[in-house]
Amino acid sequence: MKLKKWVSMVLAAAMLAGLAAGCGGNSENAGNSQQQEAPSDPGGEAQGQEPAEEGQEPAEEGQEPAEEGAEITVVLRTLGTVEESGYAAVQEAVNEITESKINVTVHLQWIDSASYGTQVPMMITGNETLDLMMFTPNPSTTYNTMMAQGQLMDITELVQEYGPAIQETLGDELLAATSKDGKVYGVGTYGPLGQMVYIFIRKDYLEQVDMVEKAENCTTWTELEEIMTAVADATGQGLVNSDVNGGTLLANPGIMAADAFADNYVYDNVGDAANLFMGNTETGKIECLYFNEDVKTVLKRAADWYEKGLIYKDAATAQDFGTTLMKNGVGSALATCVEIGGESEKIAAVGKDMVVIKAVANPMAATGVLTKFGFGIPVTATEPEAAMKFLNLLYTDGEISTLLSWGIEGRDYVLNEDGTATYPEGVSSENCLYHIADFLYGSRINTVPWEGAGADIREVQRKQNETIEISPFLGFNVDNSKLEQELTAVVNVFEQYKGTVLSGASGGDFDTYYQEFLDALTAAGIQKLIDAYQQQLDDWVAANQ
């Protein structure tokens, strides 16, 4: 694979530290990572392994059940709110597997997106029972923030002893993204390495204006604006924000400045969770995202669309993600980054038929894809070995990852003839007791795909990872540990301006308002951060040549 040539780069991964508000690509989907084909379901006996006792499943390779069972508490982030009545059966089904295979009882706690960033840090600082939790795009629970706060345990030896599937799946190359000085502190979720930008438009609205076929064949922003204008005139609905920052047309890490979708691209955010910086892979330079002319072009288009009524009027202040808004009848379209095969999940989350348009189709593997969603063991964990055994199962046992993604078979989903999952008769996104997503928990490649993605989607995703473009900065994370004051000042500016800038709500005042935003970033010390990050990148490149 192409990734093999980056083996020499793994020991020098630097980390991003410090609290960062807003997340690059902070959409509901996440870019999750994979390198090699996941191991097959390990339920059968491994060669040379002692046979299991009668009535007991054989243990996973490298993690025999302990003589005495362990109990662990695992915190999971959900997308939106899931019915609490749906949780118990999922936990019971998970424990039927874990107790048999690794002699571990798992107490699962699901926390919604809005509360996760507050509750998890409090659990750690309060020394509450917590053995495994997710790092997420929530500002206070990003991988980089948790590293800066000293909340993640060094799990290098645990991975070596109890995580053979993790090592085989990710390899040293991808584990480098969640490492510092050669020590592993987290494990990114396993899925497609790259993301594309897709635009989702409600098909029923397109039918009203007789533009389904035009949308299906749309290849430029000019054509899309004609479509969105017709839909807005007929329905009063516009494109909604993809995240809680107010983002509409800037779907990080995609930059869609060119009129022709085929000419657009994705960038490397160099591990920055602040939604402020990018690494220019052509020049080798660190840039502030908002001083980039292509980004300005995208945001100016958003302002033009907002003024024309093509963007949801409350996008700047909306507290819900785009899929939630559209599920609730708000909006006609959504632009967001999705991994290959993730389109069906967006459609399922909205509960409406959609026409899907590719606006950026040339994904790139970068560090941020691996640090967006994943798992770490907190420094306060009391059962780190058992936690690692469970985490290893998430990368091998498709039954567990499917349970955590789609719930209970027969109640929350059923299998189609082609092996994909769908809602049972009489069940939908409106009344399903449990339905989350398959990009959050462990191995996406082992998880049953949702209908619409295609029965062969997992093989497609594996093949994409074998040929995907690799960022020359893969494994590099910006380090803010000595720049907290400057970062805080810059982040405060971003917080003040982000909703209006990203949504397009400045409208006809865009040029004046945007320049004010850039001037405020400059006054807050953005150049000092750029210079420091550039030096870090130069040192990292020199050490890995």
C-alpha cells in the first residue's frame, strides 16, 4: 500500500494541545480511518490456540479471559438523542459477547453530542468510574485537547499486549496520528481514510420544480444555484448549516471555490481542531484557513446565497446539525463531508429521499481523519487492561460494532437479502428506539452497512484506502502547549465571528465584515501561531526525511 512508505514517519508525531473552539469538519459524519483489511471475525478457533471449554466462545487472539471477570465503564457519544428505552437491550447483547470472549462486563453510558463535551471532562477530573471513552469533535473532548489536559493514558504497552487487531488494522503508520514521541495515547476509528464533499437535496422538493434529473447531473455551482433558486421559490426552504458553527458551503476539509466541482479539493488540517489552520501540501507552508483566497471565495458565495434567500436564515445560530434540522422539516439541502459509503447514513438520518451530488471527489488521507473520532483510556481508569481488550474487540467483532451502530436486529433493523440493514416494517427514523451511525464505534469495515450504501461498500472502502492520496504531513499534529494565551485569544475571535462568517449571514456586507474578521485575527496574534506551527512542521519534516 502507499501508506507503507510513511513507516519512517511514525515516531515523530507532534500533538495539538490547548482548548480549541469549533472543529474542522465538525459535521455529524466523521472521517474515520483504515489502512489494511480488517481481520475476519475471530469467533472461530485460531491456529495453535487451545480449544475453548464446552459452551464457551474461544478468546480473542492475544487476550485470553482473565481468571476473574472484570467490569468496565465505557462512555459513548451519540448523534442527537436516542431513546433510553433502547439502550438496555443493546448493552445486554454486547455483554453476551464480551463476557464469553474476554470475560469482561461492560457498563455502557451514551451521552448526546450537546452534553458530551461537558460531562466527560467532569467525569475524569472528578475521578468518576470511567475506563474507556471517545475523543470527538466537541472542543473540550478532542484528542488534542485531552492530550493537553493530560487526560489520556499512555497505552503503548496495552496495545502491544491486548490489541493485536488494532495493530493489524491500523498499523504503526496510522497509530502515529494518535501518538506522541513514539507512545500511543489513543486509537482512531477504522473506516475510509478520505472524505468527499456531498450536497444532499430533498428529492420531493426537486420533484415539485421538475429538477430531479438536472440535480442528478449537476456538476457546477452555477447549475446548483439555478436548482436551489427554484426550490427556494417553491418551498421557502434553503440550504442548512452542517454543524453548530454555522457552516454552510465551507464543508471542512473540503474547499469548493471552483465553479466546476471536479476542480475542487480537500486540505490537511495538520491536526488542528480549532477550525483555523491548514497545511498547504504544495508549498509546505502553514496558513490560517481564512486568509486563503479559495476559502474567501467559498464564504463570499455563501454570503451571496444568503442574501438571495438560498440559505437557512437561522444557520448562524442554529444549535442543531443539518440532518436534525432537515429531519424536523427545516431546510431543503445540506453540504457536508462524508466518507465513501456514508451517503446512505445521512439520508437515513433525515428520513427523506435525497438526490446526492459530489462537490469534491478527490479525498486525501491526513492526521485529522484519524483524530476526529476514536477511543482513549483516561488516566483515572481502574481497569485499563480490560478496557483495551474491549477496544480490541471493537476492531474485530462485527456483531458488536453493528449492535452499537444500529441496535437490535429485528427490533431496530432487519437484514435485506443483499446483507445490508434497513428499518423493520413499521419502524422509521421517527420511532426507532436505537439508531446511531457506523462511523463512531471501532471498525466500520466489519459493521453491517445500511441500505443504499451498496452490498459491496466495505470492499469498495478497502480498495479506496489502498490507492488514496496520502498527505505528506500524515502523522503531524500542531502543538499548542506553549501557546495557550495566543490560541485562546484567536479562538475567542473566531467564536465571535464564526456564525456570521461561515453561514453567509453577513450578506451584502461580506467584504467589510470579513476584513474586520481578518483584522481581529491579526490583532489577536494569529501570525505568532502560524510562525510557531511552521517551525514545528519544518522540524518534523527534517526529522522524517
